Amino acid sequence: MVFYASSTKEAVAADPAALRIRGVVFDMDGTLTIPITAHLEQMRREINVPDGVRVLDYVDTCLDAEKREWAHRRIVEIEDEAMVDMELSPGLVELLQFLHDNEIRTAIITRNNRRALDHFVDKVVARQAAEHQALFSFDPLIDRSFVPTKPAPDSLLSISRAWGIEPAQLMMVGDHGDDLLCGVRAGSISALLRYNSSGCFESKAHVVVDRIDELASRLASGFEADMAITGDDDVGV
């Protein structure tokens, strides 16, 4: 087990050399926003994606050119439909306030398309109270045009390099095994936002919470992480 010290500004000032989280990277759907489970199920059903296979992997490797083009188009259409129901995850503002107050950087890595990501930033965030707008200062914003996408660690490692922060001092937060695998494979801390359907992914999580603002107390008090967790891909999709 490895101990991560408190990430508050006061703790940093008292012991600047301690291992702690200095940046938090979020998945979008089901993490920053409430889950879009029904839309994802519709996507898999319409494209006939077999159980245990990722949607994009199936489309890109198992379909012929004509069907692949149709499937990518239909994925975007369903994602556009899901945007109508996009709402913030309960407790997100409180967590972002903690991160802002303690100068912890934030970013987004999503396998969604750019239009959905822009909708979150330009529409959903814009509906929040004016005094909270500055809390949503995610940078960079990485969508699925970055390849390879999650569960590969490349996108998270690119953020590590851009920020000049070691991977071990980053936390990848998500609601799916691929988010956790991305974090573990990068050498970062993986944090699972747990729902009834996501308990099967806990074996790849260093931190598990049932509401996203619970991460603030973990970061404030410090936590232990089992660094023996591996990045092998056996947690389902």
C-alpha cells in the first residue's frame, strides 16, 4: 500500500515533497454528468454489438466499410439524442470548488464525440450559477478523436506531459472499467464513481465513492492506494 498525503494547500505548504494528487482527470458521461445508460444500451442493441465487446472496437474492426459508416453515423445520432438529457452529477460543483480552492488542475478525457463535449462545456456548464462558472476550467478537453482512446493510457500520459506532473500524482475518475484501466496503465490513481451496474469494476479502482463529492474528503484527508492493482483487461465492458 502507498499513502497519498492530503492535497490541501495547507498540507502542501507544510510538506511539499510528499506524494499527493496534483491533478484530476474526469470521464464525462456518467462521471461529470448523470449516466446515459439507456442510450448506451440502445447503441449496442441497434448495432448488434456482442456482449463483452466495446462498441467502437466492434464497429472499427468487425464491420465492412458500408456498415461501419452507418454505425458511426448512428452512434453520433444517439449521442446527440443523449445530449438533451445531460445533467451534472450530484455533488460535482462541491468537488470542483475543493479542487479550485486547492489549485488542483482538472481535465476531461471522454470517448464521446466533440459535439457532445462542446455541448457539456457550452450549454450544461452555462446553466450553472454565475459564481460557479470559473470552477469548470477543464484543460485539456480530450474526445475520441485522440487515438488510441481509453482504456489505453496515452491520453492521460499526454496530460501528464503537458502539465509537467508525474502520472503517479494524477487521479483518473470514471464510472467504467476502461476509465480505471486508463489510469492504472498510466501509473496513476484510478477512482470509481460507483453505481449499481458498475460494482464489477472495483478490482481496478484505488478509490471507490458513491457520490462524486466524496472525493474531496479523500483528497483532503489523504488515502492509501494498493499499487499492486494491474492494468490487465478483464473487467468487462
